Amino acid sequence: MGVVPVNPDMVILEIGCGTGLFTEFFCQWGTKIIAVDISGELLEKARRRELPPDQVRFIEKRFEDYPGVSCFDAVIGSSILHHLDMQSAVRAIFRLLKPGGFISFAEPNMLNPQIMVQKNIPYIKEKLGDSPDETAFFRWKLSRQLEEAGFGDVSVKPFDWLHPATPRDFIPGVVKIGRVLERIPFIRELAGSLHVVARRPR
């Protein structure tokens, strides 16, 4: 999320905040954050983080039901879009963004071999705890969806080779190798995640 311009005067909507893990990180930006999730149980855990109430507000709500138009300077999230109906989700995000506002998301990359298997073989999908509606994205298709919805400056780039099961001692080495792989044509397309950035035109 660091490639997008952020300043303390912004008001940001975080979709699918869950336990507030990333919300706590985003707080470092100094922005005001409205963090929404449909799970009251997860939001209880998020509130236990005791983030500054004048900066962060947690709301149990579908973000699509958030009232108003052009409310936010940015809409962000981590691994949430792949749970949603993209057509309606993209329309709602566009509605909530101020002109000139941006989106920034990290989402699973369908071209990653493990993710492709996990998202498309029902038995494995169930064993790994995925919900039936979960999917992943091809970056060129996702770019086209955003452009057709009216977004500009669309960028969808593969990144992240760090598997969740990587032992802690190996993480620095894997991160360094990943940065090299992300610069190699074709190989970089197999990374585990996609960084999605786009802007609502002014």
C-alpha cells in the first residue's frame, strides 16, 4: 500500500478489517479510518486492540451498504475482494470514493500454482478452509474490470513470494529472493499476490 499518496488529512475506508491486524498498521499513517466487517466476533477482537477512537472507528456492516456518495479519499483492504461479487463491489467502491480518490488492495494471484490448485479443486479448497465463493484474480482481467467501471491509472502488479507457513528464521531470505523474482519477466507472474491500485478520475 506504500506506493499510493497518503497524508493525515485523509479519511480512509478499510473493507473487511477482520481482527484489525492491518488497521493497526494503517494507523501509523495518521489518517482517519472507517474499518468495516460483517463479523461482529472479529470486530470484538479488533476493538480489543484499543486503537485511538478519534482516528479509528469499527463498524459491523457490509461496505456496500455504507450510506453516502464520494465519502472517502481512499478505499483499501487485504485479501477481501476475492470474497465479493466484483461487479457490485467495484460499483460500490467507485460510489464511495471522492473524485481523485484511490483504491489499494492486495489479492491472491490465480497464476500462482498453489493458489490455482487451492481455488479450483473443491476437495483441496474445503480442506484448506476456503469458503465456496472464494476465488483469485488474473491481473489483466481485474485491470479490465476496473477500467470498465470507470477507474483510471489502473495498476495490477504481481508481488509477494512469502508463504504463510515460512519459518520465521527464513522470512528475510525469502523476501530478498522474492524481490529478485519480481523483476524477472514471466517468473514474476507466478507470485502469490497482486497489488491493485487505481484512481477515480477527478
